[in-house]
Amino acid sequence: MTTNDELDPAPDVRDDAILASLVERHREFLAFVERRVGDRATAEDILSDAFVRSIDRRDSLREGESAVAWFYRVLRNAIIDRHRRLGAKHRGLERYASELEASESQQPDTHDAICRCVSGLAATLKPSFANAITRVELEGKSLAEFAAEEQITVNNAGVRLHRAREALRGRVKASCGTCADHGCLDCTCGSAPRVR
């Protein structure tokens, strides 16, 4: 038969002493972590996570072992884990960048083909639209630069460019057909404009 004391044990005085000693040294622990990670906010995150983990793992504290020394070990492990995660993330990003570079070098440069097609069709637009497409889209001028060249407001330049794009879109659709539906990536229409 069990007694009431066995079902509802009194709080462990040792656990309270451990937690109190750790909380007393909060600033020391924070400084320790911050020196190793170089960032206060990150150090605070690591420290708070370590406090939570230490509450769950306080049974791993060996009899006679200093709670402070044990907690420093918990903090070192947390810092090492963070560095490993960041290292893995960094290696993953480097691998991804290398794959992107490799795939870009294997793909044909579609920019020239598209620009030849578009520039040829842009020339068939009315002169103010053709100039807007050529200066902004093909030559890379900013809208403000284009507006200054044309001596119009940036708003007017934006409206002109929008209308020029719409007109060009219609020309590309008429000239290239289904090629235009797929972004002209497999352009078969050539560089000469064929408006139907």
C-alpha cells in the first residue's frame, strides 16, 4: 500500500539549489556565450534554450559535480551545435550556388536571341514606343534617365513604357505565335520580324 507522501513527493531541494545557482550566474553565462558567437541576441537565444534544456536534463548532473561546471558544458555543446548548423547551412548554400553556376554555364544564352527578336519587333512600333522599349528594356536605362532624355515627367515615361510594352506584346504574339506563350525560350521564329 502506498502512502500519500509517495504519490506526491516534496520538491527536491537539490534541484532548487541547482536552478538558483544557475540563475545567479546568468550574466556570466551570457558573457561567455556572447564572446563565442559575437552577437548578443544570438547569445541570449542560446542561453535561454540551454536553461530550458538543463531543466529537463538536470538528472545528468553527476553527484558531487558542480552545477556551474556542468552548465558551462551544456553551453559549450549548444555553441558547438549552433556552429555545426551554420556550417552545414553555409556548405549547402555554397553547393547550391555551384550548381546554379554549372547549370547556367550549360544553358544557352537566350538573352541575345530574345533581344534580337524583341529589338527587331520594337522597331516596328511607333517611334516614341520603340524609343521607350529600346532605351529602358534593351539598353537598361532607368525610367528617370529615360524621362530626363525625353524631357517628360517620370509618370509620363512610365505610362509611355507601359503602352509600349503592351504594343510590343501584341507584336511578339503576332510574330512568334506559340513561342511567345512560353517566354521565347525555344525561339524558332528567328531574329527577323514577321508581323502577320
